[in-house]
Amino acid sequence: MADSSRPASFWTQANALLRKNLTYQRKHIWTNVRLILVPLFLCLILLAIQQVLDALTKSISNLANECKSNAANLPGDICPIPNPPLLPPMLQVPQPQLRSVKSDFLSYSDLPDKSCRVTGGSCPVTILITGDKQPLGRALSANIFPTSFTVNSSDLMPTLANNVLGSTAAAGENSYADPGISSDFPIYSIQPLCSANSTWPLSLGKIQTNVKCVQGLCLWRNNSEEVNNELFKGSWRGNPAGMTNEIAAAYDLMSTDKKNFNVTIWYNSTYKDDPLTGNVKLVYEKQERLRIIMKMHGLGDGLKYFRLNDYSIQFVFYFVYLNLQIALAFLVSSIFSKVKTVTVVAYILVYGTGLLGSFLFQKMLETQSFPEEWIVALELYPGFALYRGLYEFSQYASRGNGIKWEDLSDSGMGEVLCIMSIEWFLVLIVAVYIDQVFSSGKHPLFFLSKPFKKSSSLPRRPTVQRLDSKRVSIDIDKLDVTQEREKVEKLRNEGSSGHAIVCDNLKKVYPGRDGNPPKLAVRGLYLDVPSGECFGMLGPNGAGKTSFINMMTGLLKPSSGTALVQGLDICNDMNKVYTSMGVCPQHDLLWETLTGREHLLFYGRLKNIKGSDLTEAVEESLKSVSLFDGGVADKPAGNYSGGMKRRLSVAISLIGNPKVVYLDEPSTGLDPASRKNLWNVIKRAKQNTAIILTTHSMEEAEFLCDRLGIFVDGGLQCIGNSKELKSRYGGSYVFTMTTSSKHEEEVERLVETVSPNAKKIYHLAGTQKFELPKQEVRISEVFRAVEKAKSNFTVFAWGLADTTLEDVFIKVARTAQAFISLS
């Protein structure tokens, strides 16, 4: 097998991640196909639309040629008009019988009496004025209408614009002809007062018409709400009488003064249209070929957005934005820990950005008076920066030239590119920092430490330490634990770093919450595990075993103390520790769609195994955990049983011959045969590896572990191999005898003769168990006593057993918990 002692290089790790991701994406091939094909499908639709538009453009050219050759026979709203005449601006004046008058549903007394509708249509044309400054509004309303109609034939259009003109004809369907300018309809000149026979002839090109005077009435309203109310009630649908009461126009001057001009204008026109008319406008445009005529007059197609703007600028813009989004994804992954939470937040941000961009940010961009500093501040949010860039693309495309590199300084695009580029760099740094501090548990100022400092030995401390009486009494009771601490202190004083794992006064304290006191999870652990040894950690739930494993694997940072793994400090050099470490977590962490072989290939590459050595190592690992035969290795891990997943997790932890391995309950969920096979694999692997194993199986601990430590309430209570622990903490035999209930007293007398200090520990329906001190019992005497008893009464079953590891565990745990509670 390849030498995996050296850590994998950056390119080797990148290659492993790339291969794993490609394999993972291949498993989701149809999802990826859909993601790729949908944009392509949309592009094909746009291309098809472009082809259709090109064909229409060609037909338009043919139509234009036909218009030239048959100009007299084709209508003017289909063919383009060469050198069209200028037209004067005009209001739509309500019909005389529809003009605003006093009514029951309007409370204003300044409106004309409705009798004017009867007297030959003499009702004035009403215009409303409102605003913040009433004196200004009244002054303007007094001068809004000219007192006479005057024109200069040599300068017709400018002089016509000095008059307030209008027509009762409704506006046309397009902007290329005004139905009000016709010989059939008069043009009205709105004046404060009209004299008799106030009619003037007017010639507009070939059109001969007349201008008639109509009285205009300019009225003040207190606010825009009153204006809106009057306009609404002026519609035949807005009042209970079904009466039309039209206002020609209304003006809200708002904050207009001598220095500011800020006006909102209403142009009112009420028709009794079919309610469905609005739903067929687009079809109408298609039917009447209005889209074509708009194209003839210069309407462009939407793809100019992409075709006119410089392709290189578009590439740089989208490239920088996409990489900024990737950096943001890394940042968000460092902050959030729940997929559902980040999904909800992402949707809110995406939709919220779109809505705010359309309804708020665009208005700010188009408002000249809005401070540029606030625009820049908003662009710091990537969503608004994207919106600003797209806005600039659309603005330059609409001008017909598109944005070029030389335009960056004169537009907001250069500003956006700078902001996004700087943010890309800063977000990556922040993401790495947050990951190092919150995920890896490093100090917030870790970057100030010396980057090339290597921790090669345990930190030296004074050899003379002050110990209180309680500490001395505890250490006397736990001589094996004291010896382990002395061994670690000796290694520290000598500066030795040759052992695989050395823990020196390792502590973990969880801060108190909700009024609860701080929790001391690990109480100053001293431990030395050399290479080639399997150390087993036994302990009840909540004893601190998981906290210890999490500190050793870098998931938690120690509150105090330290530990060395292959001479590297877990507080400062955890990234280097990872290169020589294997972990089998309590819960299987696997990709559901990757096969067992693909998992091992990925982790083998991370351990710097390459080529044929990698293939050989993967096959050996699969065979060792019985996942090779029957095509199991090439099935997705999601289809594995719980035991198969467990075996795969153990194989992952052992591939590449790591120097240190942590196994957290490795045989959970395995059948007896698979469990025994897995134990043999672990036993072979520990030859050149230091293994720390946590388990609740005493049989597993005795089979695998060279030494055992019983962990209770955050501290080691005893250390030694299984025989030492059983001899030290056992000290008794367990005698069991089953008889009929009437002979139970005889059994008790029998035990007293064998061991006067025997202690009954179990009694149920004729079955009794006794604990016999070893120092006062001879096994031969027990056998003779039993044989003699059989001649006096019936013995259904009996047995004499040595102390088991489980008995030792229960005794030590109970004693330690009782002592801690008393302390």
C-alpha cells in the first residue's frame, strides 16, 4: 500500500473532492439534466422567438415596399408616414352633457349648476388644483387659462402650445394619429370667459378645422384625497345615480415652490367599455398588426439586452456575481446548522430582494435627488448589486448602443463590479474565520499566533504542586489513576512526544444556562496511549465519554489543559492532526447515493493513497468488513442495513492505516457473527495504531482492549487490563443455587458453613445468589458441600462464577457516584 504517513497535498485533496462530487452528481443525473436543460430550453424558446421576429421584420420590409408603391391605396395606420406633421398637444374635453356639475353625491358648491346641461351645452370644463401651498395653487389656477386665442401662422406649433386646447374625441389606439384633429371635430380653446361668436379657423397641413372657445373653471381642493374622491364619483360606476360627471384634468402641486417643481397630474376619461376589453388588448394588438407597426416605427426586441451589451462585460459581471454567491453560501453554511432554516431564509431573501428591487430600489435609482451614498450602501447587499447591474444593462441596451468598457466610468456598472469583487474577497475571509472560530473552536484571535509554531511536546509546568487533603485522599483510593497522571507528568517534564496520544489535565466545562450551574463534563483527564494499544473507555451515559472524544476529534475546544496526538497539540494544530486520524462516529455519516466502494475511494484519496495501491486498499477494506462479495460494495449506502452501514463506517476509519483511531461503539447493531469478524479486523488494525474505543459491551471491551478505563462523572476511576480490574475490584465469587422453596433455609445454612461472611445478593422463587469473599473460600470445599447437600434435598441447578467485568463496572460506578454525591 502507498505510504500514507505524509499528509495529502492540496491538489490531492482537491482531486478527491472533485471525484467524489462528480460521482455524487452522477447519482443525481436526472436532477442535473433538468437543471441544465431548462435554461437551454428557455434559450431555444428565445432563439425561436428571435427567428419569428426576424421573419416578421422581413415581412415588414416587404410591407414597407408595398406601402411605397401603393401609398394611395393603403391606410395610414398600417404604413409608415414619411415626414409626419407635428401635432399640437390637447386635453380630452368631456362632452357638454357629461361635464361636472352639482349633484346629490358631490357636496361641493363651487361646481356649476346642472341646468347648464339643458341650456345648449354651456357647462364649463372643470380642472381641479390641490397642493401643500394654497396661495401658490390659487395664483396658478388664476393664470392657467389664456384670455384669448392667438396664433402666428409662421410659427404655428409653438404659438398653439401657448393655448390650452382640447377635443371631445377619444384618444386613438396608437400614437401616430390624433382622431381629434379632423375636419369632423372642432378644437376647443379653454378660456376663463368666452365672448359671442368665439370661433377661429385653423389649418393643420391638409386638415381644415375650426377652434371654438369653451369656458374653463379652475377649482381648489384641500388635498389629493378629495380629488381622487371626486374623480371616482364622477364615473357612472362610482355613484349610485349612474351619472357621468367628468373632470378634464387635476393637478396636485404637492411641495412645489419657487425652487422645486413637483406635480402629480390626473387626466380623466370615462367610457362605458365592456369589462372584458382589458383582457383582449394583447390579442387586439396581434389582430390589428399594431406590433408590426410599432416595429416599423423603431420598437426593438428584448434580445437586444444581450446582443447590444458587450459580451465580455456581461461575462465578468455574471462571473463575479456567481462567485460572490458561492462565497455567501459558504458563509451561510458557517452560520446556520439546520437545512430547513437556511432554506426559508434563502427564499425570503430572494423574493424579498426582487420585490424591493422592483418597487423601491429602481425608484431610488431613477430619482435624481436621492443621495448617491445611500445607493452605494444598498448595493453592498448582493441582491441589489445584481439588480443595479441588470438595470444598467437594460438602460444602455434601450439607447441602442449597449454598454462598452469605456462606459464603465460613466455608469453604475463599474461601481457595482468593484463592490462585488471586494465583497467576494471579504466574504470568503469572513466565512473562513467564522468556520475556524465556531466550528473548529479556535480562539477569536487565532490569526495573531505564530503561523509556523509547531507544538512538539507537552507544555512544562512546575513539578512541585500544592495538593489539598481531599485530592490526596482520592488519589490514595485510585492508585492506578495516580500512576497514569505521574506517567504523563514525567513525559511532560522530559519533553517526550513519542507516544501516540497524551492527555494532560484535559478539562471541559459547559457554561451554565437558564439558572443552572456550569457542568464539569471532563475533570482533569491524564492519559497516555502508546501506538499499538487499544484503550477502552467504559462508563454510564452522561459520564463525559462523548465530550472527551469530541475534544480529541476537534469538535469541541478544551476549557483547559491540552492533549498531544503524534506530538501535535489539539488546541493549535488540529488541521495537522486530522491527516493522521481515523474516526468512526456513534452515528453513521454517509452519503446515501454513494456506494461503499466510492466512500472508501474518496477517503483513501484524502489519506494520500493513489493508483493501484488505492484500489488494493479499498478491496482489502471491503473484504475485511464483509462488504465485497455479492456486489454489495457497488450498491448505494442508502440501501444498506444498519449493520452494513456500521461496518462501512469502521472500514472508513481504518483505511490508510491512520496513526490514531477513535471508535465510538463500533459494533452497535451487528449480529454475533459480523461482530466477531469486525473485532478481528480492529485487532489486526491496532498493530501500528493507537485506538481509543468507547463501548457498552463488556465482551467487546475484554476482547479488543489492552487497557480499560472506567469513566464516571467526568473522571477516570480506574485504569488497567481486565484481569487487573477484576482482581482488584472483584474479590469475591458468585455462588448460585436453585432448589424448591421449602429448602431455601437449608441452602442458606450450607453457604454459611462454606463462607461465614457470605452476602445474599439475589433471591427469587427458590433461586438464590450469594457473594463469597475469595480469601475465605476454597473451591474444593464448595464442591464437597454441594455434593453432600444433594444427598439431603433436590438441587435443580447450581454454579460458582468468578467476578465479571460487568460486576466490576457496576461496583466502581456505584461507588464513585456515591462518593461524589457525598463530597
